[in-house]
Amino acid sequence: MKKPRDPFILALAAVALASLLLLAAFYPRMVDAFKDSGVMELLASHSESSQMRDVAICFIDKDSNWAIFDTSTRKRGSSSLHDSFEALLEGPTEQAINAGYGTAIAKGTQLIGLSVSRETLYASLSKDYLKTEDRASAELQMLKTARQIKTSIEKVIVLVQGTPLGT
């Protein structure tokens, strides 16, 4: 004696067959609609923009005037403060240079680490920082940059290879 067929299995097979027929019939239209929608471009631009961060960094001119410049930089750290310092240590932006501004921090200085405790910013920098001619201006430049993100910062302590420097 034959076993009766399960109606659920028959319904599932019918839905699967109908889905395959619809997909086959409308696949070219679906692909064109997807391309025309711009979804891929939107996803690509979101991916690129999510890798960038807007920061404000401080530079000095020859008359010891300070100015803040907004720029966009690649995300390298977990915070805006970290990325601001990475951008600061890269040197002046084209906009800052065109306006006559530069940096007090020695070229080649790299950020090793950055932390804030209470109102103090601790910036651990590479040995290249020791070539900085005017450390007071360099620390003020770092302080002004840091205050663009965290206004409560009162002072900067620079460490080179983990050792605090006296100003």
C-alpha cells in the first residue's frame, strides 16, 4: 500500500518551483534595477568615509600666532584625540602652509601612545621629538590641538621612549 504524500512537502515544493521560475524570468531586470539603484556606490562611499575622521589641529606662524585648521584624516586610533595627534605630527596641512603656518614639533616625530588622566594629557613620542628646538611652543601646540577635542585638558606631559621630559 502506498503512503499518502504529506501536503506540507507538496506545498513547499510548489513554492520552491514558483520561486525558481520567477527568479529565472526576472533575474536580468533585478540585476539592472540593482545597478541603477546606486546601492553599491553608496556602500562603497560609506566604507571609505567610515575610514576617515574630521579633526582640528593647531599650527603656528613666524610671528607666534596660532590658528586651528580643520582637516580629514584616516582613522588610526580609537579616538578623535589620537587621530588629531597623528595628523598634527604629520605636519602642517596644505591649507596651513598656504596661510603661512607651520609646526613647532620636529619633523619625523611619531606618536607612540596617548592618554589622559584628569586634566593632563600624556603624549609618548619617538626620539625624533628631541630635535624640537622650541619645546614650550611644541607643547602649547599639542595642548591647543588637544583642547579642540577635550576642553578640560590643562597641561601636556611629553614622554620620549617612556621617560617624561622637563620643559
